[in-house]
Amino acid sequence: MPKELEKFEVIISSGKTLTITILKDTKNNEIFSVRVERSDFSEIPVGSILKGRIKRYHTSLDSYFVDVGFSREAFLQKKKGCENLKIGDTVIVQLQRKEDCLKGAKLTCAISLPGRFVVYLPHGSKVAVSSKIKEKKLVQEMKEVLKGQLKEGEGVILRSASLYAKTKEVLEELESLRNLWNSIKAKAKKVNVGVIFKEAPLFVRIVRDNWVNIKEIVVDSPKVWEVLIDYFGSSISSKVKYVKDINKHLGDLSVNQIIDKILSKYVWLKGGGFLVIEETEAMTVVDVNSGEGCGKNLEESALKTNIEAIEELARQIRLKNLGGIIIVDLINLKEKENVEELLKRAKEILSEDNVKIYGLTKLGLLELTRKREGESNTKILSEDCLTCGGKGLIKSKECVLFLIEKELEEYVSRYAKVELEVHERLYEGAVKLIEEKNWKDWVSIKKVWKEDPNYYRLLSL
């Protein structure tokens, strides 16, 4: 028999700008994961299928650049299934990564159509199995059934939910996905370039991917209700319910408090230590800081704090939807057996979160990677500061006063009278500067309030 199912309550709060989907563990009554998406259903989600035209081939990248109707050409690596394309050829591709201000979209020729129980691979030619499935006997039985149903050139991936479904349900879904692919190919014949199949919104995909684990779905938006019913039909009607106050289903936290937790870079540990989590363009960096001693000696305290930090990191990965390279600066361990114990526990703790552990560097940094699943929640919920330009820093008073002094030196030598406007936080320092430089006869100063705390302006009179 397959293992006992985890049960989740899916809580979906949606407004005109954002939709937040929360998985709540009903056993422990705590938030398991959070995903945020923009409520602009005109956006093209990852997983959508497009028809493109090859515009150019880049030899050094061994890749094609493809016109799929976006604002810039999309990137397609030369891999199996699209290795013999020529400039001007058309190709059916799947969106792997959306374009942003820095990069164009990323495409793949390896088309996959996911359902609740299987993922259909029109160019797959084999039966693969989800890594989450451990029941070998049940898997072998289902694989034998599917092999007899696949046509030449087709493949499927068995999802863990298939072990809890009837064989009839799995085969019906396979046929449905096959028909969907046929309709996509038919539509491609009528389209020059552009979208030929639009993947479902993220909240639908989350419900689909966790189908057998869902106990109840709670929504606060009629639009979300309609989309779920349209996608899943009568099979979901008994699970989903509409409420006006979604916060009553979140336990001790409100939606607003969950957003604050996502955006906070500081996370406190029960043992008194804390994490500092910083997302950059290249990677996410996590600093582990110890609190009060929690062991018999320094080494034991370090091991316990590190393990507690990794347990909390697993929660933060799901809360913030972190992906890509993750570097964790752990508290240094000296004894080899403690290092081995730490790595063993890390693999156990992070095994269910699609995390690959590469080990510890000589500097004691734990190297991880996690497959990116869209933008992180932090990036969707925040934007660059208008004052600091996204650096997270503004110029110090000393720095701005230095710049004011250098400009004043030039102005005083050229004009008989000068007026200096400064932000109120700089006023006292500017007054003192003018007094010390003996510029009171040449420079008048005016205190103003501006959003930019570094604001100053020089005017010749």
C-alpha cells in the first residue's frame, strides 16, 4: 500500500493585483508553503506552448533565437528534438522561463503536459516515475498498464498521485492529455507565431499538483472559484468553498502578517539564534548566527544551532519560494563526525523540497541548489526603492555633505549669492559646514522635506 497521505488545506486569497495560494498542513495546523502570482490572467504562464520561427543561430552558445511573438527573441538550446532546425523553420516549443527586463524568454522542445496523475510526453517514448514514489511493486503494475496504452513515440511520467487513483482514472487522463496535444498541433497549423496553448494560472497548477493531498480548498474570490470549477469540473465541487474572511482559516497569522514574514530578511530561531536571508541576482545567501548556548560545549551548540537553522531554512524556502543557488554560512564545526551528521540531517530535512545538496566548502559554506519555480515571492511582493535604486542603501550624511561642500566651493567662486536647499536630515550638518567654511555671507540655507533623504539643490541668486 502507498504511504499515508499528507493533508493540506489550500487557502487562496485573490484581489485585482495579486493572488496568494497558501498550503496549510492540517496535521500540524501550520503554514507549509506560499506561492504568489500576479492576478493578470492575460500574462503567459510558464508551461504554455507556443509556435515560433527560427530567426538566428548562435554558434558559440549552440542555441537558436526564436520569434514567438514576444517583445524580444526567445532563447532555445539546441537539444534532442530541435537539433536540426534552420533559420526560417517553424517549431512548437514550451515556455520554461518568462522574459524580464534583463533576459528574453527561455524555451524547450521537450513538451510536457501535466495532469493530476500523469505527465504526458508527446515526444517521450518511455514510462518514467516521479522520484517521490517509493512503492516499487505498485509502480511496476501501473507501468505495465501504461506501456500497453502508449502509442509509438509517446511517453508519460507517473505522478505520486497515480498510486491513489483508479486505473480507469489514469487511463482517462492519458487519453484526455493526448487529445489536448492533438488539438494543440491542429491549432499550430493556423498560427504564424505566438501562443497556441495557455497553461493554467499558478493556483490551478498548485491544486492539480497536490490533488490527492487536498482536504479542502478555501477561496475569497468568485473569479478564482469560477476558474477552478471550469478547469476541474464536478470533481472539485465537494472540496472548494467560498468565504468572505480568509484570515479565519489561517490560524494565528493573517495574510498581511504572512506577507511581512516573506519580506523580512531576519528569521529568529527557537534556540536564540537567527538567520539573515539575502536574495541577489546571482544567488541567495543565508547567514546563520548563534544565540545562547544550547549544548554541553561550543561544538555541540554549533551542531544543534546549524541543524535548527536548516530546519528553518526548509520552511523559508517554501515560504519565500527560493530557487537557484543557495549558499548557507553555517557556524563552523571542527569535528569530522559532526560535519557528517550535519550533512546527513540536511539531506533528510530538505529531501522533499527539490533541493540538491553539494556539501560543505573549505570555508564551511553549505552549497544547495533548488529548481526555480518562477519568480521568488519576495521579488513579486517588492520593488526597487526609489531612493536607493534597489541597493538597499542610501548615501550617508557624511557622503552627501562632502558632495555639497565640493559643489559649494565651485558655486561660491562663481556667484555672489548662493541658496542651498537640503533635506531636513542634512540641515544641521549643512549649517555647521557653512559656519566652519565662513560662507555665511555667500550662502543662505533652506530646510525642505522631500521623499529623497539625500536631497539637496544649489541655486545661484
